[in-house]
Amino acid sequence: MTLKRTDLKENIVYLALWAMMFVAPVIAIYVHALSGEHQDGFPWGEVLGAWQLTAVFLAVFVVHNFLIAPMLIYGHRRLPYALSVAVLLSVFVLWQCQHPEGKPFHGDEHDAPAFRDDHDGPAFHSDHDAPPPQQGWGDRRGGPPHPDGPPPMIPMERTFSVIVFFLILGMNLGVKYYFKSEQDHKKMEELERKSLEQQLAYLKYQINPHFFMNTLNNIHALVDIDPAKAQETILILSKIMRHVLYEGDRSLIPLQREVNFLDNYIKLMRIRCADEVEISVDVEQPLPDAGIPPLLLITFVENAFKHGISYSRKSFIHIKMGCEGQRLRFDCRNSKVRKTETGSTPADGHKGGVGLANVKQRLELIYENNFTLDIHDGEDTYEVTLRVPLMNVEQKKEEQP
């Protein structure tokens, strides 16, 4: 919606500028007419001639605005843009050569008879009575000859038109850059806001009393049964909290670090699961040295444990992760159980849940249309398939807790 409003503002600016360019010749010629230079009425022929040239510049602007400028503004392809501008300039100059300026739009003024105001001679005379033209190089407009030789190879009018050509292109790029920067600024603010909401949501989840109560109860039970296991569980919990606190506010983190976070979360959740629960995690190794936004995949894993675990019958959670070229492939498949077995309905997290809706919005803000998210909500199973492009990120030394 923001992009559409920005495009509307940009088009309004263009419409206003071109309206001024079409109105300006009318105002200028009207002022000249009031000064007494035109005694035979308003010279619409001159106005149409000016509009004809302005229409050519308008055509140049349309081609540049919709076909050529996006190469540089959105695609950052400088060489194709420069070549396209060169081709457009060549076509413009060729049109100028075939349509030289200087002739009135309504015809050649020399074709009309010339009237005289003397009462002694004839009322009018024809071109045959005119004095012979002077010798030498004449102006292409039919004016006096050039005393210093032939006219220049590039007439002043054509040079001025080329200057206007580049001014129009510069104006177009300036306006587009302004609105593009405005779009990027708004997108960045929205992305930062969504990232902060995501971070705060998971931080709130981690300090949720029920989450800590269940985890600490499990650790308390392990203290007497398996003290070493209890210590390991406390260490895993500290790693999860450390990741959320110190990595959640970053724009990108290494892919391996996010996989380690998911692995710690799954280890912690295994303690609460019965033996009937089948949990499998398959991560292809080695993972590339690339990055993804933090806390992007945990929502799907969290929903799988929240709505796919049964304490009375067999259930399963299958997670696969790997790379397909420069894209990350994430698959999560889990069983679906009834509300009485999990304490919450599957629809709470699977159909329109707040967490899943936030993830979708975050994906759209980060990747725009360059991602695929397929969710299949079956009768007994729930499947999530996510494909996102991997991004370059500076690999930092992983801090030890």
C-alpha cells in the first residue's frame, strides 16, 4: 500500500511538470500577442509548433521513465542503462534531422502573398517581384547570409534540444531517486519495527511463566535422577536466552548459528516429550557461509511442538533443512492432535495465528516476492515448506556462553 501511494505521488509530480511545459508556450506567446507583435489574432500555429516539439520530449520521457530508468534505479545496471540512453539519443537526433525546426506549423510563410501599404503601387506583389536573393551562404531559415562562411555543422537549435533532452532525463532520475529513497526509508522503518516486535514476542515467550515452570520442573526432576543431564539442560536454556537477547536484534546472522539455536530449542523440548513422540531433524552439511534473518524459522518449529505433540498416542515432528543453489530449503511436517490432548486448538497457531502472520509479513518485507511459503493443512498432518534466498553476511567468531 505504501509503494502504491508513493507511485501515485511520483506520477502527480510528473503530471504537474508536463502540464507546466505545455502551458508555458501558450503563456509566452499570449504575452507577445498582447505586446502588439501579432495583429491578426492569436497565433495558434506557433502554439501547435511548440506543442509538437514538447510532445517529442514527452515521448522521450515516457520511454526513459518506464523502460530505461528502472534499469539504473531498481536494477543498478549501469552499462545497459548507458547503452539504452545512447540509443534513445540517437533516435532523437535522427528525428531532428528529418524534421528540422524553423518552419511554421501551418505552412511556409513565403508561400503567402506579401501586401504593401503604399498607395502609389499595386496592392500586392508576388514572389516573382521580390529582389533576387543575395549570394553566399544563407541561413536555413531564409535569413541574411552568413558573412563569415557556412553555418556551423550543428545548429544552435539542435544543440539546445540535446541539452533539454539530458535535462529531462536528469529530472526524471532525480525524482525517481527521491521517491526510491523515500520508499527504502519507509521499508527500513517498517522492517525494524517488525523485527523489534518479533524479538519482543520471542523474548516474552522465553520468559513466559508456563515455559519456565515446565522447564524448571524438568530440570528439578533431573537433579536427583541425572545431575549431569540437569546441568546440560540449564546450559541449553542459557544458550537459547543468549541467542534471543543478543542475536535477535541483528538484521542477519550466519546460517549455522540459527541452526544451532533451533537444535538447542529442540533438545530442550525433547525433555518434555514422551517416548511415543518421534522427532527427527535432518540438516544437510556442510552449510554455506551465508546468512538469514534471526528467529525466522523458530515460529514453525514452535507451532509443531505446540500443536503436534500428543501425550496419549503416537505423534511425530519431522524437520529437514538444506540448500538448493543459493536458496535455503526448510521443511517442517508434524502430526495434528485434538485440543484435549494439547490444551490448545490447532487453529490457534496453524490458521491465522499471530506468530505465523508476523512471519509472513516479515518475509514480505525482507524478500518482497523472492520467496515461497507453502502451508498444507491436512486432516492429520500439517506441513510447512519455505524457500528463501541466502544473503551474504560477514562471518563473525561465535561467542561462547
